[in-house]
Amino acid sequence: MIRPLCLSLLASTPWLLAAAPPPQPTQDLLRFANGDQLHGSFQGIKPGALALWQRPDLTSPGEFKSAQIQKIILRAGRPAKSNESLAHIAMINGDRIPGTLIALDDATVTVDTTFAGVMQVPRKLVGMVAPMPLGGRVIYHGPYSEDGWLMVNSDFPDGIPAPAATDDGKDKEAAAKPAEEDANAAAEEDTGDGDEETKTKDAPKAAIPRWDFSGAAWYWNHKHGATALVRKSGMTDRSLLRFNLAWRNRLMVCVAFHADGTRPVKPAVNDEDVAKDKDKAKGKDKDEAKRRMMMQKGIGPGDMSCLPQLFGSSYVLQINSGYAMLLRCGFDDKANPTMEHIQVNNPSIRLPETGSATFELRCNRLKGTILLYIDGEFSMQWSEPGLAEEGGYAGKGGGIGFLTQMENSPVRVSDVVIAEWHGMPDSARSMQVDAQDIVLLTNGTDRFSGHVTGFLNGKLLLHAKFGNFSFPLEEIAEIRFAADSLSKPEEPATERIIVRLDPIGNISGNPVSGDASSLKLLTPYAGTLNLNLDSAVILDFQPSNNFLDDWDPQF
């Protein structure tokens, strides 16, 4: 059953008290295959796979061949109207079609969609039907825009200031490099003898390294890691966090979850302590200069001392190419940051030096259960005290965060999903078998195998070894069809595009025609579809499984 969002928990999170940024204009963005990009307004598709693009400085829409386009981001990644339900069917070619199951037999699966009406597809092309995926609501899926994300570091725990625009309009990152080098040199000079106060005051300000948003992903392309990317709400007591990481060189990334972002104020000191502090002022100035130099140069490999300051009371998963380590972060009674390594029997994982993977954390704050999956396979489990137990679950908030820790290791974060979790401990991939259909219920534990024979009066019919069963649709999380009953997916067409929907869904096919609000798409499983684009956020003209194709340091 779908559980209500824990509003009282989210309301208690200090991060949520920050004022929301003013709304930005929702222009469309056309990104070309060579990395160039153009703001304007998508006007449709002409026969011959020509995309129409309008700008105020054009008297008529421009035409661009699909081979020239990488993707079109609609309304700055914001849907005109999101699909309210997460119910969908998963096709064997990787498409996910949002819709409610209304009919099913041995030959076809029929769903009712908000964007294309009633769709009937061959059952042999459907790998899974998900009436209630995850057993709860998806709270966040993206990123399709920068909304709700914040960048923090030790100097700016509540958000680093926006970068100043350069006068000549050149790339901010390129313009910032000399300033960064000058600031590092000045900080190094501050560690010597002399007037520390004057040197610190006169040192040029460094350009703070920032994450870059492009398309539907966040990128880190700096030499050192010093800035964390955070989203300060979303996770509930029983929550699932899924994300895709892509990286170059070696991987070392920290992922915070159930973070509250609090940093307690240290207790007041007495007069004697104040006098001692004054005697050590110069030494502290020198230490401060060194600290700033280290922050400007970045957080070194494996350095975890800043994690409580960045994420507050939380759990932080450190993902390395060869292992995964979980840390309990917080503060003691004197407001000093604390970290504790949580032991696990086998922390080893195997990841390539350059590659990508999908990570999934399933957390039950009430029971203290934390599970990690990598590319759909169970990896490891930690057991912590529950929220009401002595010592209690460390993560009191609902925030998440990402921080890179390896030098010269660019990282991409995409396909982030925060959802309520039904408590199911198994990997979804392990449920599919060759000879039998599998029905998994929303309680996360009950599953039945056999042959799904139909759908009648809102109930799924299953013929099993020990009898016939019927299940109300609202009690079913997933239906996975026997692998032996499925066809092999065909090679995708060369001119196909993928329409990505919010909050879940992607539909591929050859574009036939369309306008700014609808698109006619020729699909391999349902023929020609007339898609309403209200819930669409991206038109992907050159989909690729190779993340390097989309890795552009200049964006």
C-alpha cells in the first residue's frame, strides 16, 4: 500500500527553511551532437526527421536534421503535467510505458495511458507489469533541472554563492583558474612569518569549484573535490535511493543519505578560555590560512573529516573501485564532529577504473536496516539500531548528497530516484525465472509463481501448482513474465529517438511528425503512437549507453 509522506519529518529538517529560489523562465534547450547548444522553443517534427526550432531573432522556425541533434530539453526539464501514477509496463527493448493495466491475456497486454490513450502491446514483448512499483510513491526523479539542488562546502554549509558573471562572457570555469591558482599561492604565503591578519585579509578570493548541470545530469570536472552536491529533502523512514554514477579514472565518491544538515552550536566558553584563545590567535590565523589553502586545493583522496560539517547527522557511503564503506556521522555533546566506521563482513566490490553503474540504497530507519545493490544485484547489508532504540539510527533527516574524493576523477550523477520503499529485501532481477511468471505483492515478502492467465474485474488471475489465485491490482507490486515466453529484442532503428517522461517512463521509436505539444512516433511494439508531450521532459535523438559520448567538460 502507498504510505503517506512523512511531512512532520520533512518539516523538522533545517534545510527546508531556506527560501526557494525565484522561478526561472522555462525555455527549451537544443543541444547539438558537437556540444553546442541553443535556447528557444521546440515547434515540432517535420517528415524527414527535421526538428523545428523557434527563437525571437528568427522570422520563421529553423530546421535541424535529427543527426545534428543530441537532445532537446523541454521547458528546462519541467513537465507541463506529470503522470500521477507510477504504474507502468517494462518492454524487452528497455522502454517503460507509464499506464494502468486494464486487460491481459496470453497474447496481449493493454494499458490506459494519459499521453497516448489505450495501448495494446504483444505480451511476448513485455518483460514486466508494475501496478505498484516499489510499493510506494516516487518522491523525486531527475535531475531534469537544477531546482531543489544546492552546492555546499565547509565555508558555505548553507549553500555557496552563485558565481559572478564574467564581463566578456567567456567560460566561467576557464576564467576562474588563474584566480584559483593565485588564491592557493596566497594561502601558502600566509603560512609563513609576518602579519598573518594582513595576508589573510588581502589574499585574493578563490573561485569555488562547482558542479555543472547539463541535460539531465550533474557533472564534476575539477581536479580536486571540495564541493558537495546536496538535495535536502525526500527520504522517508522506509526509503529507496537509486542513482547512476559514471566516472573516469578511479572512483571514490561519498554518498550521504538520511542527512539532516544540522550543525550544532558549540557551548559558550568561560573568560579563562577566551584569554587562552587570544594568546593563540596568531597560531589560529595560520591554521585558518592552511585550512583555506586545503579547501581551495580540494579534499584529498579518502579525506572524510569534513563529512559531518557538510551533511550533518547522517550516514555516508564511501564508494571506491574496490570496496564500499559505511560511516555514521554526527556530533558529540560538545558539538564536535564524530564519525564511526560500521563494520560489514565483506566490503569488497569490483568496479572498473572507468565506467558506470547503478547504485541502490534501501533503508528502513525504524528497524535500522541498510542494503546496497549495484546494477540490480545485492551487494551488502548493514544493521544499525532502530530509530527508537538506544543509540538510535544516526540519519534523522531526509537529505542526500554527493562528494567526490579522488583527484582528477570526473564524475557524472544521473537518474536519481528517491522513493518510498515497501521493505522488499530481494533484488528485483533475481525474481525473473525461465519457466514461470512471478507475482510479487506490495507487502514486499509474499510472491507467487505460476502462469498469469488473465485480468478480470480488477483482479489478476494466476494458475499455480497448488491452485488458482486472484489478486487485487492495488496489492500487486510487480508481475514478471517467464523469460522463456519472451521474444528477443530487435536491434534499434538508426533514426529512433527516446521520449523521456516525468516522473517515470521512456518511449522509443522513429519520429514521423509532430508539433510543439504532440509527437507521432512509430514504435516497434505498438505501431504508430500519437504522444501528448505534457509529461515529456527530454527528446533524446542520440541515445547511447556510452557515457563518454555525453561527457563534455565545457558543457
